[in-house]
Amino acid sequence: MINFDQYPLKDVIEILLRDMNSGGNILLDGKQLLKKNLPAIKPRALKSDEEKFFRTRTQAEVFTPSRVVKFMVDAIDDGKLDSRWLEITCGEAPFITNRYDAESGEPVPPQDRAGILDKKLRRAQNFDEAKRALQSVYGYEIQGDSLLIARANVLLSFAEAVGTIDDKNLAEAAEIVAWNFFQFDALNPPSAQGSLFDDPPPTLRDWLNGGSFFFTEV
């Protein structure tokens, strides 16, 4: 499902581990995720029943099966390449790309994937359009291992869709993914001047218009 030791993930893993707002790495259990931690990172479908139960109880972690993803995305897909999409508490990002069923772990063929990025990538006519599709999707997640898997899934789907990709473009795509999929605690956000969000909130890149914007402006 996810192999961090294989191309293309191994070539850009330092970027995928990075927290673009803090300058460090994304966190798991309060510690920065490092390359040495990767062998222990696995999708929810491969976790033990005990770990799944614990994370559901403590983090309200419940993943969405592919049939529900398809129903929901089909209902609101506007067919536009550049429209922004944000998956809140994204887990492994099935609403962006469901490379496998989040419950069973069964792989989903590219032509049957129902995530919004999957649909955008099938509409893209060339590399530039595929990159615009990648730039348009966002997500946040508190669990560092799930966030890393989400980033890996998004990058893998992009790389599969565009085919041959050189090192420069691969690194650029990984940076887009690292900016757009960020760590955020939506269950216990600190209060700041009446806001439910961090002060300052996470900064995101506005790839279409240039510059940046705050998460509260999504």
C-alpha cells in the first residue's frame, strides 16, 4: 500500500516529513517524525484491532469506505480543475484520492478512484494541468502518521497520473503536497480573540494567484 523505501517516496521523503509552518517535521506523540520512524508507519487498515479501537476512542478516528467517498464526491464535484477543496481531519485523505479502501485496504484501480484529485487528474490534459489539480487540494490532520500517509497517497496518485517525472518536478510536487496537507488539531484548537483557530493560524500557499493566505480564509 505505502512503501517509503521505494521511488518516488524515498526520493522526497525529507520534504514529505516537513512541517512547512514550523520549519521542523510533523509530529507524532509530541515528537518529530524522522526517517528512522518510517518502518512503524502503516495505514489504518493494517493496524491491529486494538490500535484502531484506541484511536477511535481517543481521537475519534473513523475512516470512510470507498462507496461513501464516491457518493459524497460525486454529489458536490463542480467539474472545475482549479476549484479549491479542503478535506478536514483528512486521515489518509480518501476524499482527495482513494488509492485503496480505507476500511479494508483493498487497492482501487486508477480508473475507479473517486477522490476529487483522482477526478481532476483524469480531466487533466497535460503536466501543467495535473499540477494545477494538485495545487487545488488541501487537507489537515492531527495524527502525524496519518498525515504522512495522506501526503504519500496524494503524491503517489499525482506521479502515477503524470507518468515520467524528473527530479525537479517531483521535488516541486512534494513541496506542494507538504504545504497543502498540514498538521492541525481541530478537536482542541486554542482560543485566540474569539477565534477557534490558532493565532496565528497555519499559512497556506495560494498557487493560482500567488502569495499566501491563512487557514481561516480557506
